[in-house]
Amino acid sequence: MSNIAVFPGTFDPITVGHVDIVNRASTMFDEIIIAVGINTKKTTLFDLEVRKEWIQTAFSNNPKVRIISYEGLTVDFCKSVGAKFLVRGLRNGTDFDYESHIAQLNKALWDEIETVFIMCDPALSYISSTLVRDLI
């Protein structure tokens, strides 16, 4: 049985912080599925296919990474791909407060899911997709 982890997000756009988290997580898991969430209530700057192409380019040399788009609950997606781990990157305490609540909700929805938090590289802690969109 392989250890599959899902790294969910909208990746609008993917950042060097995301890349750092995935590369570090890929040393811990057999496969990382970058799950590009489709949220009809959220307006994105970049088209889904463009975001997936950028992610594919960023990880073209990492055979452990697979990119899949999904709709609905993240835990349902995890079940469908056989993943029992979620990877989340944290920049600061505010991120932890937000992500810990989501992790607890996911655990309540599916007892078999575990969330693994990875602290970002301190040099990248100021980078967010929102900031990148603002700069664009």
C-alpha cells in the first residue's frame, strides 16, 4: 500500500511557496496529488487549464507529483483517489489557526484522514497567491 497525500488548493496562481511545500512533502510520501479545487463561488484570475499547465511545468521533473482537478469536499476527493493524508503549508500562526479548524472538520467527516502541516521556508513566508495576483 502506498502513502498518497493530497495537497489541495486553487493555485491561482501556484507560487514558489507551494512548490517548496510539495517538493518537501514528496520526500515523505510515495505520491503527491496536487488537487486543484473548482469552487463555483470563488472567482479566479486564471483559467483552470492554465493553472494546471503551470503546475505541470513546475513539477515536470518530479515523478511523484500528479495534478487532478476536483469539485466538492476534499475528504471525498481523498477517498476517491485512495489518499489518507492531506498536506497543508503554513506561513504563520494565522495560517495554523485557520488550517487547524479545517483539519478538525475533515477528521470529523472522515476519521481515516490525517493532515500534515509543513512550515514554509522562512524566506518564502511573505508570499501568497493573493500577493502574486495583486502584483500581476
